[in-house]
Amino acid sequence: SWNLDSTICIVISHSGGTFGPLAVSNLLQAVTKNIFVVASEWDTQIGKQLRQMRSAENLWEIKSFIFSTFVGIRPAEPCTVSVAATHQLLTQILLYLMQKIQLEKLDSASGGDYLPDDCLQLDHQNHANITAIEEIVGYKKDGTVAATDTSRDLRATGARWGQHVLEGVHSWVLSFIYIFVTVISGYPLCLGIAKAAGINPDLNQGSHVLLFLDSVIYMFCAQWTCLLLRIVQRRPLRHRMTARPIVIGDIPWVAQSLEAYVSKLFACAYSASSVNVWSANPADHLVHRHTHRVVRGGLVACGRPDGRLIALTSAENAVCLSVNQASSIQSLGSTCESITIGHNPYKLPLTKHAIFLNGSRKMFLSEYMLVRDDKEAMRAPKARKGKHWDMLSGLSSGALMGEYSNMKKVSKEENLPLVQGRQTRSRAGSHLAKVSEMEEGVAASPVVAVAASRQAVSGVGLYDAESELVIEALGLSQLSNRKGELNSAKRKKLLNYPYLGAFQDHSTHEQYYGEKMQQDSGNDAPVDRLIELQVISMRLYETRIASLQRCVAFMVLFHQMGKNVADFWSYVSFGLLGYDMSRTHSIMRIATTASPVSGAEVRARTLELARGRQIHKAMATLRKAVHRRRSLSTIS
């Protein structure tokens, strides 16, 4: 079982009063006092418990254990602002901890594996994230409208999916109009055409055939009006004429948040315009859980990691394979309608549409190395005179994996000199000389020497006694394994960064992330080693910045879809059938969830845990006393 004694626990609850987090907070108080809460405001039920626990121990305790997003009580049940604010607050906490660990030399004790560059780059991306979010939602941070191509594209896609959802209702309205007009006027379609052509049909001259045709038209009225709508709206004709299922694919927190969001948007919708929503991780179980549910006209929305980053290329490739597999399942020559949202400007051939987010970030070193030489094979022909970003457009995740693989192969095969400005000797015989040079302070940069030594060890195969002495002399024997993989918190020894507080934020002045690192290490440093130093920074960008941008983009899309459906009912019924899509039938905003566990049971369990803790403490005290008594008896 877990040992939670003195564990630091963070309870996340927007309302601060839902029974689950509240019960967990009660139970944890028996094993640890380091409980923090992330809530929408300071005065919540969980916050009240934590303040009472602290005040009981020390009346003058002024430290706060409550993190507030300052969102407050939200009137809408579909969560948008609260989700984004909570995610952003956790990012701020992470940035603070990263800086604290680096500045106070706590990396060894905490197991932190961050470089100062990782912290600086995340901080720079965090500030640039505001501009990216403004572009996605089409509003400035002061509330003024500033529509962009991205926001218009998202809303247009949402409106199109709204047409899919409403086509059954539209078909029903058209059928009603047709039946009403033809029955009241006494002129069904076929019979009316015959009379208009001057033919006076009666029961003895074949009017039965015309009446039979009109009966067939009435019988399939919903089907042909639906096809007519699809022709007018330029939508696929062979989609199934039924309720639309929606499958949302992304990393777990994004997919699950969006599933709850879309479900709540349609919670009060009428059955004729409702949807079924599922979520899955396309890099994990989407294929196994949902591809057998793919039908003609199903709606699939997947978020793609930024595969232009070498640390995320394989992840995007896995997502693309899942989407392609789902989109390739056909029936009657038609399949689902799939869209993707991501930062890599490449559209999958089998998807209906792809929405690209700019992201407002700089290139990483791995991206810059692809476009630096301006090779035709690494860029779209139309972008030969464009910016560096345009050179990466049109490259799929598979193509990017190939380019990065070639880059690593070339870097390993190159015979790089160890120290800049010195005559290169044989690789096997010059290692000890480089150690003496480094001891005398002659080496231009430790990155060059260490990385080149590692290159000789892992890439060329010169794993001999001399190279091992170099590694031991540098104090880096635990830095990497025989495969050359960086696997230790000591990887920061590759760079000449001071520990104490003097972090210079050069990220905002660099042309690309890692430019300063590359300059300090010299032009002869192995590229694959420098790129590997940025892997953690790339993953932080995906988990804290890029995933939030995709989540907000999906929210804009689905909000437009839900709004179009809700507005239709209000419009056609002059407000009589209108409903508020921000509400659900449960009409819950904050701490009103019915608890399946009574408060008495939670209280009893808490007291039981506290009693057990006291018993264990008493037993430990008795053991110590008996042991001390036996020790004294032995001595005497």
C-alpha cells in the first residue's frame, strides 16, 4: 500500500465543495498536513477545512494553502473558462517550482531534470500563449472583437457540423411544408404536373399510377428532402440519415474535458437534434474502442501534437495512423467525416478538413536544422522564398521522422573535432590530451568535448580505456549509458550555466530556441546531442502550452455547433421552443452533487484512520522502550 505520510497533495476542484474532492481532503488529513487546494476562489468548503486545520495547530499561521484561479462561480455548466484557468494555474505553479529548484540547488534532492533553458523557454511560451489564444477565439484580452483566419475557420467548421446535426429537423420542416401545401391545395406533385400539362386524369384513365407515385413521394418525404438539403448545402449525399455520433480524440485531459463539455452543450437539446459523444486517446485506445463504431456520416475530431518537434514526431505519427484507419473504413463508398486540429501544417489525405494553429512560438533547434540548409526536399516548392516556417509546411509526420532520422545518422557518422581551435588528432589517441586541456581551461566549451567524447563512445564504437578515462575525469560517468542516451539530472553539466540566480532570459532574443546554447558549444558540437538537451522542453511545450491551445480551439468549434442548433429552435418557434445550452437538466453549478456516501460514513472513516495512526505510534513507542530496556540490561 502507499505510504502517504507527509506527502504533498494537491486537491483540484473548481467549486471546492464537490463530494469527491471534499471526502479526499477529509481522509488525507489523517496522514498528511501538506494539503493544498486549487479552486475557483479563496472561500470554498475545502479551503475552510484547511484553514480550520491550520488554525487549530497555530493560531497565528498566515501561510495559505489555497490556490485560486479567480474565476469565481460560473453560471454556465459546460466548463470552458474554469478548465483553461485551472490548467494555466498549474502551469504557473510548475514554473515557480522549476525556478525554485534551480535557484536553490535543489535539483539533486528533488530529482529535477530541468535545465535553466527549459524553464526560460516554457516561461517565454507561456507569455506568448496569450497571443495564440487571442487568435484562436477571435477576441483580444480586453474583450474587443478581432476575428482571425483561425477563429473564422473554427466557427465555419462548427457551423457545418451544426448543419449535420440539424438536417433531420430541417428535413422534417420541409416535409411538413410539402404535405401541408399539397394536401390543402389538392394538387400532389405527380397529379398536379399532369393537370398542369393539360391532362385531365380520372379513375378510368390511369390516375391510379399517378396517385401511387404521389403516395411513394409522401412515404419517402423525409429521405428526399434530406438529400435535397445536402445538395443545396454541398454536403456528402451518402451519409447515414440518423443522429450523428461524435468521437473526440486527444490526450486524456483534453479529450475527457471536451466530452463533458459537448455533452453538456446538448443536455437540453431535443431528441431530434441530439448527439452521442465519446472520447479516446488516438495514440492509445481510439482504434480499439471506436473504429468498429465508425459509420457513414460519423463525426471524428482529433487533436494532433506538433510533429515538427523531434520529441513529438512519433506521437503525431501515431495519431495520424489512428485517424487514417478510422477514415479508411467505408460503406457504400462513404466514410466518417474527420477533422484534425494541430500546429503542424499538413493535412491528412483521408480527412475532410484540417485546422492549423499558429502557436506564436519560435523554432526549436531540431526544426531550425532542417530548414537551415534550405534543401528542396525539406520544404514545399511554393515556399522556396518564404519564411522558415513555410519551409516545414507540407511535411507529414512520417516524412519528418525520416528527416530527423537522417539528421541523427549524419551527426553520428561525422568525425567532429573535440576542441575548437586545436588541430584535430586521431579520435582514439587524443582524449587524454583533451582532458588536460579542459583542466587548464583551454577548451572552448565543455559541450564540445563531452558531446564529442560521447559520440566517439556510442556512435563510432571506440569504447576503450582512454575514452572511459575521459568520461570519468569529466565527472560524467553517470551522464549516459553505452547507447549515448542522456538519462540523468546531471545533464546540465553539458552546459556552462550558473546555478545561483543569474538566469539571463535570452529566449526572447534568440532567433530560435537553442541558438545561445549552440553558440556557446561551438559549431563543432554534435547536433543530435544538443537537440536531445531540448527534449524535455519540447514535452513541456506540448503538455502545458500546445494542448491548451488545441482544447480552446475545440471549444470554439463545438460552441459554434451547439449555438447554431440552439438558435434554430428559438428562431423557428419564435422563442417558444428555445433553450439555454449553458444549462443541463440537473441545474447544478457548484456543490450540489448528490453524494453516494453520507457525511457520517466519511467522518467515521476519518476517525478510524486517525485512531489507527495513534495505535501505530503507541506501538512504535513501546518497541523503542523495550529495545532500550534490553540494551541497558545487556550492558549491565
